[in-house]
Amino acid sequence: TGYLDQIAAGVGFQGRGVASELIEAAKSASPHGIDLHVNQDNARAIRFYEKHGFSICGVDVNERSGAPVYHMRWLTVGRA
């Protein structure tokens, strides 16, 4: 569907490129674009996604927790 629900690297794997490899695999699986939501207070995750070409394209609320989230999107070059 092009929606990434969750990505996580265990504490012992953080900083080793595992999450970057997972993002690249997701991009390969969904080459036309990926949408995701990330908690607005998760600055580390937001920086990570921006580093990998995602942009904030909206705001929302997590329906389970009520937390404010950003809608982020990665699109291949030339797609709107």
C-alpha cells in the first residue's frame, strides 16, 4: 500500500545502519512512494526520516494514543 506502519531497531543495533537498510528495503518494495506517521515529539525519528528523503506533508493525531503526529512522505523524483 505504500504505508510504513513501524520501523524499529533494537537498542543493540541502533547506530549500525540497520534502520537505514530497512528504509532502503521499503523504498525498493514501494518505489512510487511511502507514507508514514511519526510522533511530533520524536525528534530523532523525524531527523532520520528527513535524512532519508522524507518530508513533512501534514499533521494528524494518533488514533490509539491521541498523540500529535506528522504525516511524512517519500516520493521518487518526478512524482507529486
